[in-house]
Amino acid sequence: MAAQLTTLTRTAQPFRGFIAASAARELSPAGTTLGARPVESDPLATVGTLRCVERDMAVFSEGDDADSVYRVVDGMIRLHKLLPDGRRQVVGFLQAGDMLGLSVGGLYIYTAEAVTTSSLRRIPRERLDSLMDEQPALARKLLTTMTTELVAAQDQMLLLGRKTAAEKLASFLIALGKRAAARTPGCRRVELPMSRTDIADYLGLTTETVSRGFTKLKTARLIRLLEGNRVELVDQDALADMAGCCCG
Amino acid sequence: MAAQLTTLTRTAQPFRGFIAASAARELSPAGTTLGARPVESDPLATVGTLRCVERDMAVFSEGDDADSVYRVVDGMIRLHKLLPDGRRQVVGFLQAGDMLGLSVGGLYIYTAEAVTTSSLRRIPRERLDSLMDEQPALARKLLTTMTTELVAAQDQMLLLGRKTAAEKLASFLIALGKRAAARTPGCRRVELPMSRTDIADYLGLTTETVSRGFTKLKTARLIRLLEGNRVELVDQDALADMAGCCCG
DNA sequence: CGCGTAGTTGATGAAAATCAAATGTGGTGG
DNA sequence: CCACCACATTTGATTTTCATCAACTACGCG
């Protein structure tokens, strides 16, 4: 069979995860970017109209005409796809800075809903196109964005196809932890605004299995469940081991 | 829970699949494209140096320095990721026209190997960058390419997370069928140059389960196994039904 | 305060993995 | 050309993991 390289890159991946892509990590509090020069700060920071979406309401649905792309300003957005009989796969949880709605063929290929009440910037497709005409750098930036998303998607494929329930859960928590640490360095706590069902549908499990998994991690003293849907990652190294490699 | 839209788009998706993206469907036999005008034919068709890769040899490996992108000219390439203990997830099967090697953070995030002896065009990263400088349209084209890949990746997540073994197999065959039909309209036969193990690792199954699945589909007269690793899709509609929606 | 929903825990079942063996198949060398 | 070998595939028996079914608990909200 195939050559099995064992030199895996444990720390190599600049984690971004969750089929989310942030075109601007270096987000300035409120953009002052106006120029058309090749600026490093995000050219999309202030573009588009603000839209608020209540908890559990849809931003758009699978199959809708994909007339706009969105960028999360605040809150959390969940992306999912459905099978005809209702089985659901959550393909991403998005947070501030992440983009959604890029599509091919003119239709959205997933449904986007607010996990928590969220605000987004809506950018009509034509607006995005004209922006890319004006600033060729934008297309390159979005290309990076999409590439990052694809990396996350492939990590998730590995998770869904080959990891056990415990490994999936550990991976999920580690990924959330890295996210949290990126915002608040050194932070060991992660927020879980999404329901057990959401987590289950993201990891290809059932709510019961997710719940049992949390209980087991708690019993093993790897995590602590705090009030307010928070989790403390007590032993991140053990979790990372359990996650099997580069998390994802 | 979330609003469950039942209006799924069965036929809506312009299938591309397999985490492969073809930047040029409209490939001319040998490009005569030299100008820097916004041409519609593929600006990458003749760029880069040709490289041949023997069966089961690696094009590059996960963790390698990502100094080049590649484009498949002929043959089939398999992309995979590994867990530390050797569990493998195949994240894509690529054919002529498909691109591989785009990465973030400077390292390849999967291993690329030849399923069959293949030829590829190698394009150094700097060359690609300078090409994008010269032709802003190229970045947009690649953006479409990546978006298409991402759609395929999300379909695969749905498959891996929520489909049964039979559904996975049916989805796989339907997807291959659409590919084959795109090349040879009306064709009901698909080639399976990859091994059962490859298919299993692509679908998140074992070889035994894949084999049993094929046997069952054969017994149900939905497919016929031909010599030379070919399969005839006898009842594509039944297969599509079994695949559950838009294939993927 | 009590209802409804979300989450946890327990018992059982089913799908697919694992273990094991038989059958094919392609390639090599006699 | 045929025999043989190595390996891929198929088939069968058993085990395991996780899903399903069911009940109970906790929490939020009117």
C-alpha cells in the first residue's frame, strides 16, 4: 500500500478550523481603512449592510439564491446540510470575522442559522465582484480564506471518517480551546453556546454519545463543566493526545 | 430546533466532487493562450514543468514544504491524511484538470500519491503568485476552484457523518458516474482504478464493508461488476435514491 | 411554582468493525 | 505456457461501538 509517513506535523498547522475563515485576524477595533492601496488590514471590514439575526433564525437556507456573502460581526453562526429524511450534518460553527455564503452555481449549498443572536455584514455578490475588480488583492485574500476553510474541512473529514467518539469530542474541545486562546491568550475556558444536538450533528454522533463523552472526560478530570455552558480544559495535553494529532 | 426546510435542491448542484477542482473544464487540446488579456481559456493550461509519478508513489507528503502547486494532466491522484496510529482518511481522488497543493502556512496538509501512473504539471508557488499579479482574473478563477472544492468537501462531510455504508457506496458510485458522464456523455460505466482499501478510507469504512456493499448492490441488480475494475451503473435512479439527495 | 425543553443516565439493539479463512487475480519465473 | 506466489478481494463468524429506546433530572421561563 501507500508509503506511510510517520513524520506528522503535530504543531505545524496554524489552526483556524470550523469551516470558518477569518479574512482578518488582525482586526482593528473599527476600521479606518479607506484607501485602495494594497493595505494589510481587511478591505471588507466595513463593507456591506449590518443585519441582525435572532437565535435559531436562518440567515439563508440551502438552495436559496446566493445573492450575497456575509461576514460575522458578532455571535455564532451554524452551517448545516440535510438529508431528505432529516438527518443533519453541521459543517461549521462561525464566529466574528468568519465569512459565509461563497458559493458556486448561484445557490447556497448549506443553511446558515444563528446559534446565538448574531450580527452580520451582508455584501451583495455584485458588490464583492466590483470590490475585487478595484482591489485585485482582495481576490487573493479570499483565496487564502477559502484555502484555510478547505484545510479545516479536510481535518473534519479525518475526524468524521476515522476518529472514535472520544477522539471526536477531544478534537472538538481542543479546537475550541485554540480559538479561545487566539482571542484571549492563555485562556483555558471555552464557551459552548451550541446545544448537544448541534455538537452531535457536527461530530457525526448522537446527543447521548456526546453527553456520555463529556461525562467521561469530566470523570477523567480532563475537563470541568462550568455553569453557563462553559467548559474548562483542565488537561489540554491529555486532550490533545486523545484528539490524535493536529486536532482539527 | 432549527427551521427544517424540506425544499432541498436535488438537481441544483453542478457536481464537481472529490475535493478536486477543475479550473478548466473548457480545456483546449493544447493551449495557444499567451496574452495577458482576460481570456476565458485556462491560463494555467501550459504553465509549469511536466512531472511523471509512478503508481503508488508520492507527489508530496503531508508536512512537506509547500513550494509548488500541481495540476493533474493524466492519471489519478489520491490525497490522504493520517492519524498517528496509521488510520487513514482519503480526502480526494483527482483526475485530469484538477489542482492540488494549495495550502496555508507553507506546508502541505495532506499526502498526494498516484493511484495510477500519472503526469502532472508542477507550478512553483512564486510562479503562481507572479501569474496572479499579471492576471488578476487568475485569482478569481482559483477562488471559484477552491469554492467548488469546498462544496465537495462539505458534501463529503455529510456523507461521512450521516450516511450509512450502503448510502456512502451509492453516493460514491453516483459521483463517479457523473464524472464519467461529464467526460463521455451517456456513459454508464465507471472505472475504479483505486483499491477497495482506498475506497474504504475515502468513505470512512473498512474494505470488508465496501466489498459487502458492492456484492449487495450487485445482487440487487443496481450495478454490475465488470472485468478491469469497471462497474456498470445499471439502475442509476435507484442508486441516486439510495445515495440520498444530491449525491456528493 | 410548574411546565417544557435540554441534558444525563441506563438498558438494549443494530450496524459496522474486527478476526479469520477462502477465493480470485495478476505477475514472475521455470 | 503453465505453475506458483503474493496480494487483493470476497465471504463468514464474532465482537465492539455507538445508536436507539426509555426514563429520569436539571434548568429556564412564563
